[in-house]
Amino acid sequence: MPFSARGQAKLNLAPASAVQPNVYLRAAAPLAAPVRQGEGVLGLMVRPVRRLPFSVMGQVRMQDNGGEFRVRPVIMAVRELPPMRLPMASEAELCA
């Protein structure tokens, strides 16, 4: 999707919890396409061991490609790196 509209929302379900559970929603759709297209993700993320910098995520990915609708479950572990401070009071986050 070279030119697309994207949105993301994330909610921390229990900020004081050791596992830091978050639920998130992501959506994207091209601004101009010959057929209707779009994709969405609904996921749950937890950090099983507070002192280790990784999270486990479970997602449901939904994709509409011109009338062909697919739903795919996904489970993954993500290594978290600390945020990097950037100029102009901004920061960047990376994950691998």
C-alpha cells in the first residue's frame, strides 16, 4: 500500500500489573486503489517476565482484498529495545 491511511490505538489494561497487558487495534487502507482493500489487526500483548525485555503477542489479522476476506491468527515474541531520544523533543522505538 504505497499511499495509505493508517490508524492505531493501544490500551494498557492494567498499568500496575507485572505482565503489563495491552490490547491494540490497527487498521490500514489505500487512499486510491482499483479494488476495495483494507487490513486490520486486533491483538493482545503481555510481558511475561518483567525484567526481561520481550513481549508475547497474539493477534487476529483481517484482510479484505477486493471481496476476498481472510482471517489469520498470529502468535509472536518481540524483543523490546528502550526508546531513543531524538531532536525536537521526540523519540523513536524499535522492536525486533
